[in-house]
Amino acid sequence: MTEAASQTHAAVVGLGRSGQALARHLAGRGERVTVLDRDWSLAPGVPDLQLPAGVEVRLGEPDAGILDRCQSLYLSPGVPWDCPLAAAARARGIPVSSEMDLFFKLCPAPIVGVTGTNGKTTTTAMIGAVLGAGDRPVLVGGNIGQSVLDRLDQISPSHWVVLELSSFQLESCERPHARVGVVLNVTPDHLDRHHDLERYVAAKRRLIECLEEDDQAVLNGEDAVCRTFASASPAPVTWFDQHQPPPRCRLPGRHNRLNALAAAAVGRLAGLTDPQIDSALESFEGVEHRLELAGDGHGVRWYNDSKATNPDASMVALDAFPDDRLVLIAGGRGAGSELTDWIRAVKARTAAVVLIGEGAEEVARLLEDHPHQQVRTLREAVLVAADLVPKPGVVLFSPAFKSFDMFADYEDRGRQFKSAVQELRG
């Protein structure tokens, strides 16, 4: 038998960061790999192709004929877990997996898994900073930064691995077993993908359901859904909102104080002292695209909160600013979210609103006579906001909608906002 004939064949759906990392890993262990993508483009924010020689790329609608010659199918997080190709593979008995599923099975180190509707990235980075104050090496990844599968050979049993885990990633794992499972909050999101709230909540709950007796659940007692997760596993529960002493945190907003409490609770469980935890959080400067200060001058502070891809996240950002000397830039592609509470908060907290994207007309109708203006581009939104904002005042870019109508992703959207602000400032 030839070497080619003895190789197993894997199909990977999606040419983004996760799909490319999967292709590299599978090819590196000797598998033949075909990567499928319906509509690949080298748009801003989309990584250049970095695939090993021999990896086949097929563009266009995925064809179920690929299943005739593959022994496994891997889906990127952006591909629905119940897509027709995955359903066809399961019907044939072909295993369906993902980057994160592979990582959970192969990671030699204890994992701190962090999920929730809002605050995941900031809290994951905070926990990484806190654990980094101890004597064990730390690797941070998941739904943040570079693929963890690409860094698997850097991880030893003495590491801590801190993973931000989206609902898409959690549903794609056969058993997402963490040493510490952190759930920050659960409010409706991604209902276009999960079909209903029950399935979305179930995806988040999997992180807690897979904990064992000697693991730890770290939950938010202020969140009604998180409270129901306490009985989902035999692991003991730490309610991080009750953590004492409260750590110092330099980031604005009550939500960031809660994020810091979660990080402090994990640090305490990992054996760090209060002074170590305090020092790490006091020096933590935040994460790009999460209430990131993008400019300050001429009486105006500009904040990039592009990661606010749903109304609840945007409301949290609005609550970080105590008065109404605020202009909000918002809008984008909707995902079935309820807007009533967000609209009420926008009217109460802002002097004016500048709207962009597919959701602009809907929001404009809901704002009624509250000062607002619709524009075509983000650069134009920055120019209009500069004219509307009271001085001193704040311009907050917290869209409350997804980015895919105008941008490659929320990171691309945030960077374009920062570029427009810097251009305006000279």
C-alpha cells in the first residue's frame, strides 16, 4: 500500500483563522486535508492563507461528495453546527469535530474556560494577567488572538491555559472539560444561529456540565441564568460577585468591576495571594475594541467598543458614563435581538446618536424624536459625531449590532473607527 493510500483524509469547512489552524495541525500529523469555503476573500481583517503544501482548497458551495473520500469533518466556529454537510456526515457515521474540540482532547495543561454573553474577552485577558502573577506559565487563547492549536507544542502540564469560549465553540466540543469553568452572564444573543434561547443557554451550560467533583465552577450570582447553572455539575461553586476583598480595577464601568471580581476569584482558587491579584488587576490596561480609549483631545474622549455586537453589551458601555454629554455611534447587522431596553438606555444617556449599517433605519424609527442622524460610512459617522458632541464630552462607538454588513469582523470595524478618529485628530 502506498503512503498516499494509507493516509486518512479530513475535510475542513472554513478558511478563517480556525480553519487554517486545523488544516496546519491535521496536515502536520500526516492527514490529507481538503479545506472548503463558500466565499473566500482577502478582505481587511481576514488572515492571508497560510497552508502547508499539499492542502487542497475548494471554493464554492460545499459539496456532500467530499464525504465519499473523507474520514472526518471539521467545522470552523462560523459554520453552523447543524449545517447540511455536517448532518450528512453524521448520517454516514463520519465524526464531526472542530478546532476547540481537538484542543480540549489534546491539551496537557489544566484549562480555565470563560464564557458568557458579554465580557468574555476582557475577563479572559484579566484572568491571564492574574495567573501570570503566579509561578506557572500561562497561555491565553480560544476566541481571542492566535489559534491555540497552533501553540499546542508550547504547552506543558505546568501551564495554565485560559480560554475564551463562545457558544459556537462550546457546542462543537464533544466534552469541553475545564479545571475551572467561569460563566459571566447569559442574555439572548446569536438567536439567528442557535434558533432559540433555550439552545443558546444549553451551549453555554455545557462548560459547567462537563466539570467534575474536583473542578471549580465560578458563576455570577447576580445573573438569573447563571444561578440555574449551579446544579448542572458536581463541582463546588464560587459566586464571584461576592468575592472579597474587591480588587482594584482601573477600567471604566461597573461591568469591568464584575469582570475583575471574576478574575480575582479564579486567582484565589489558583492559590494566588490578594496582593498578587491586586497588583495584576491594577496594572491591567484593557483589551482592544472593549471600551478602548481611541483618542483624547479638544475636549472629546473617543472610545472604541466595537466588540459590543448586541444591545446588552452596548447598554453596559452606556452605563460606564454617568452623564448625557455623550454621542453614540451605533448600527450594523441585526441578529434577532430585542431593542426596547437598549433604546430606552440610549435615549436616557446620549445627547445624540449617529447611525450606520443595515440596522440604521430600524433604530432611527425607534429613536423617534431623539436627536439622531443616519450616515453611509463609519468615517462620515466620526465627522458627524465630532460636530454633535458637547464639549467636554464623549463619543462612544458601541454598535449593538454585528459587523458583517460593512466589515470583515468586529476587529476590522474597530480598527477602521480608530483610523478615522486619528485622521480627524490630525
